Amino acid sequence: MHQDRLSFLALHFIPGVGDHLIKQLISYCGSAEQVFKTPKGKLLKIPGIGQVTAESIKSEKSFHQAEKESKKAEKEETEIIFFTDKNYPQRLKEIEDAPSIIYYKGNSGLNHPKSVAIVGTRQATEYGKEIVARIIDELKPHHPTIISGLAYGIDIQAHKHSLKIGLPTIAVMGSGIDVIYPTAHKDTAKKIVDQGALLTENKFGTRPDAHNFPARNRIIAGLCDALIVVEAANKGGALITAEIANSYNKDVFAVPGSLGLTYSEGCNKLIRNNKAVIYTSIKDLEYHLNWSVENTPWDKNHPNETNINTFNPDEQKIITILKTKGSPVMIDELTIKTSLSPSQLASLLLNLEFKLVVKALPGKQFTLKN
């Protein structure tokens, strides 16, 4: 593994350093490799970096762990994809709390033109399973990727039926990619690797602890164009995923259920509170997403024209300045024109680089990426 990639991976083994702080460190230091070369005194000036973290960065322990992880990935035929990689899922790049690395094992691309997540209770009824099969059958002409969480009930039904009719399916895990949970789904997981992909942000060996699953749910929500909740109780993971999807401005659908039934309560609640559109057939999804069998609403190659409305106000300022100028702009000029502090601007520029919108040039100049 290249030194800068190994450095990026090593940052994940530093205690107390999460995705946000990793991006901040790279923003201040210029690259993952440079983080480890930065003097301790300068590290301590970075917001969020204290004495213990600075000392951990300067030790070589995280590098040894990263080297072991890299060898493990090679042995397990698993690809570690970094936020800055071209094959990192574009949809995930568009959410604020995107994981800075993901572990991938499979044969399916992560930037498929159409993507639908299907989630629900682990205590799925026969009716719920039938509805999942019907939804996927109706989706087949669109050739989408079907995303779910490999759990009992609705999730595993979504994966199994996708495999049955030949659609790619991605299982997002709340454990390490080498820890299949539940173990009863190992055989299905093997088939998913052949016809789709297993995906996680967790290191090898990570156990399926409860706190990993809300984080897993944000990846499911981030990867899809639309989320469909089939059966859900009044509380639970499916409703958490729906809340997250709403916060990402994704289209959320819920299949209505009979009054008084436990696993209808969650879906009916989402519809009642205007947090989901009622799902009765594929026509509901096609109408709200403007999908037809002939069209592809999202350019998997990343469009040249940037939709500025998808960025926050400060990012919009930067994009507008670079677009108006039409030629490379010095960082000092951007600081003046945006009225942002150097540290704020550096962080925003790095984020825009990650999103493949801005390109850094020698001499601290920036331009829009072609």
C-alpha cells in the first residue's frame, strides 16, 4: 500500500480520532502522510487535538496496526476504499457524516445509476416478505442496486429476492467485513459477494455491538436514491434509518399496514407525520423520483456541470468565485472574497476536493475540476 494511503489508514487507528477529525487533520496538514510529519507543537494548535492525541500521532503504533490491516485486506480479498478515491460512492460523498474509509468485498459497482434501500422489522410477517418480493419484482425493469442491512426479517428477504431475480444487492454491515452477523446469513453473504457487495466502515474483527447499527443505518440511507420501509414497529432501526434518510433529503416511502398490528405502527406513523410517502406500487416511486425504464436520473460518471444548490452557502461562495474567475485563484484571494478564516477555507476546499468539484494546483491555487 502506498505511503499516503497507509497514512490515511493509520489515522483510523489513533484513539479518539474519528471521521471529522481525520478530515480536519488532513485539511490543516495538507495530506494524511504530512499529518505524521507535522511537529507535535503544530498539531496541538489544531482544534480538537490534545496532548494525548498528538502523542498518539507521533508514535508508530497506528502504522503497525495499519500495515496489519492492509495485509488482512489482501488476504480476505477486501478493498479498502478511501474518501478521496474515485470509486468511493458518490452518493455517500454528498452527506456530511460520510465515513472516511469503507471496506468493500464483492463484484458490484458502488455508483450504480439507480439505487433503492429496503428496510424493516426483524420480525417480518409473511405479508411483509411478500411485499418485499413484489417491490423488487416491480423494480427489476429499472435495474437498480438493492441495499439493505443483512439483518433478519425484511433485510434478508430484500437480499435473497434480489439474488433470486438477478439484481445486484449491497449488504451494509454493523460489524467487520469478516464478521458475518447474524451467522445464519453466511451462505447468503457469500452469494451477495458474487452478485453484489458487502460493505462496512468497521475494521476487521469488529463485533456487531449495538452502537454500530445506527452508524450502519446512515450508510444505508446515504447510498440510496430512495428508501422504502416495509414493516416497522413504533420504534426501531428502520425508523432511525428513515429519519436519517429524511435528513439527507432522500425520498422516503412506507408501505401502509393494517390498523392495530404492531409492525404496521411504524410505517403508518411515518405516513401520518409526513415523513414518508405512501407506497402502493412502483408508480409511486417512479412519480416522485421521475424515473422511467428508459431514463437514468443520475450520471454515474459525475456530471461536469455542478448543481450548486446541493452545497452549503460557504461552498457555494467558493464555487461561484472559481466559476466566475474561470482561471486558477490563489488561496489568499479566496480568503478575502469569501470573508472566511484561513482554517475554515482550507477545510471547505478539502471537502470540495473530496467531492471532485475543486482541484488544487501548485502554489496554493485552486480551480474547478473539469
